[in-house]
Amino acid sequence: MKPILTADKAVENINDGCTLMVSGFMGCGNAFTLIDALIRKGTKAINLITSDTAYPDVGVGRIICQNRAATLTASHIGTNPVSGQKMNSGELKVTLVPQGTLAERMRSKGAGLGGVLTPTGVGTAVEEGKQKLNIGGKDYLLELPLGANFAFIKAEVADKYGNAFLPGATKNMAVSMAMAADHVIVEAGQIVEPGELDPEKITIPGVFVSALVKAVLPASNVQVKP
Amino acid sequence: MDPKELKRERLIKRIAQELPDGALVNLGIGMPTMVGNYVPADRTILLHSENGFTGLGPAASKDKINQSIVNAGGQPVTILPGGAFFDSAMSFAIIRGGHVDYTVLGALEVDMEGNLANYMIPGKMVPGMGGAMDLVAGARNVIVAMEHVNKNGAPKILKKCSLPLTAKGEVDLIVTDMAFIRVTKKGLVLEEIAEDTTVEEVVKATEAPLHIAGTIRKF
């Protein structure tokens, strides 16, 4: 059984300078309750790894806008102009990674692999400083595993063994992140007894999960642009 | 409809005709998204949304927003019957593994070797490549949908891209408001022109040399 913690307790050991993965896509699937607790705790100089930085003051975007990140590894920052401003001013060191490469770098870390070979980025700025291998007549870049101290995952339902169901398009980077991070905190809308969650419908096996937190903030992430 | 919109609709319609029945297609944000609205009635294509599903449907109306379903632009959308959800690793395996038949996306520049620049302008626009690099490297067919010239009237189809590349040598087809151009090993082949232009005008608006097909059709 996994510990069920308050959000504040769950983020207690997330200290300045840590590396943190936050799953979600444009805010869809961000762990709002955990992000809120982390902002409240005041952790700074976070090395943030995330698909994108959502919107200013929405979900993971808050970590950027409230000056809590020192570095950012992401695939897209265009919807949160603050990320770009901080990158240009030198306040935030940004590494942009192709989205599929980001997912596989994390997955490979969690899967015990030495990295992945991908054709993505060959002949572009992405290949700079990377080993290139020709396999069967085609060029591939060696992309190295990417891990983290912590990951924040949002689930709809989790059982007390940590098995989690993530609905719809909220799965995005969550599975790869749950595999890659040392301590994986799942924020769940519902925490149920073992057996109540159908083992056939598990998105993330509990084996990857360290602790559970009951979501208290609604998933009001989806924004309709005017 | 204003003339610019009409020209845009024409090129989108032309691209839609390229997509065969049953194709798995990923449409980029903006103009490419509209391609889905013009697929001929006797065909069904399946749309892939790189954030994690197939069966991408229309935008969700305000009263039907599902907080768990957004498209790759973060907008609330629907999933059609027959769709499937998956995580990013699977989604990009589908892309890189050559299981996406077509991707349609915009471009800042494209050149005679099929190189594409569409993700950044150094010092000006650095949003990140998102899934574009994977899509262009992985999709079986890459179709560029764009205006033939830029805001200042300068060609966007160049001998060599000047902006940072999204991918090298991956573009198969360039469809603009003026022309339908295929990227081949011998260079760019002009196959069709828009009904309100001439071959001469297309050549003039294109920096890269064009091979002119034996029969030029109009669209």
C-alpha cells in the first residue's frame, strides 16, 4: 500500500535545486493540487521537465511565472509568453526537445535502457553535440535517458497500491515520467480500495508510484481561446 | 468570402483530395486543420492528435467540453467513434514508426531539397518544435500547406532554407495558393497551378528552379 498524503506533506521534501517532471499537455492533465502546494512551499531553482509550459498562471505555467524554475526542458513554450521572456533575459535556461524524443528519453530512463536512437532532428540544430549512428543505411541520433528526483502525475482514479487510471488525452507524458522519476506523486480525483479499479484498465502500474494525494482543485485546465 | 480566404479554401480543398480513404492523417495547427473539413464525402480519414489519440473530432461546443480531451493546440475537442487514446510514447511511436500516412503542416520556408523550416525565427519567435520534428521525420508523406510568398511578397520556396530546419529532405508535396509542386530527386516539379495564375507567374514567385510537368493541370 502506498502512503496517502496531504499535498503539503507530499511536497515537503521537494527542495531548491531539485529536478521535477510535471505531466500534462497545455495544462490538460496537470496536477493542479500538487503544483499549488509546491508554489505555497516556496521551492525555487527547480529544474523543470514538462511537455510545454501551458498558459501563464495555469497549472505548470505557474512554476515559470512565479519564478520558481532555474532550467526548463520542454518541447513547446509558445503558449506561455513568460517562458520566452525569461529565456531571452537569461533568467531561465531552456532546452527545447522534440516531443517524441522527450517522451522516449524519459521512458528509456525508466526502462533501464542506455538511450534511444531516433531519426528525429537529424540535419537540424537538435543534432548538435550528439552522437550520430548509421543503422541500416539511415542516420539516427543517440538521445540519452532523462530522469528526475520527482514527478507530479494527475489521475482520475488511483487505488491504494498506486495503480492509476488517466482518462482521455491526459495520459500524454505521464507514463514516461512515472517510469523515469525517483519519487512519483500521483494526485487522484478518487482514491479507492484495491480491487475497485479494474486491473485491465490501468494506465500506470502502481509499481512506479511512491505516494498518493487526493485532488482538491478541479481540473479546470481546458481554456477556450477567444 | 474575401479573395484571400477563397484562395486558402482552394488549396485546402486540393490537399484534401490527396488523402486516400482510410489514411491516418495528422494536421498541423492553423490552416492545415481545415483540411479535415474538405475530405471528399466518399472517403473517411482518421485524424491523429499527437498529444495522444486517433479519431480526433470537431471542436467541443461550450456545453460539451471534456476536461480530459484537448487537441495538439490545447483546444477542447471531441473524439469520434472508433478513436483510441494513448500516451505520448505510443503517440510518437505511431508517428516515427511510419504509421501516420500523411502530415499536413505550414511552413516559413521550404527548399528544392525538400528541407523544411517552420518552427523558429532566431531572435524573434522561439516557441519550440513541439511534435513537428517527429512528424516531419516520421510521417510517410509530408505535405506543406502555405501561401506561395510571404507578407512582403518574397518567395518562400527557396533554393536553400535560411531559417533553422525542422527536418532535412522530408517534404514530399508543396501546395500553395498558386501551385501544386512535387519534391522529387531531380528537384521541384510544378504539376498544377491555381486557376487564376500562369506558369510564368508561379516561376517568378518561386526562388527555387522548377521543372514544369508536360501537362499542367489547374486547380
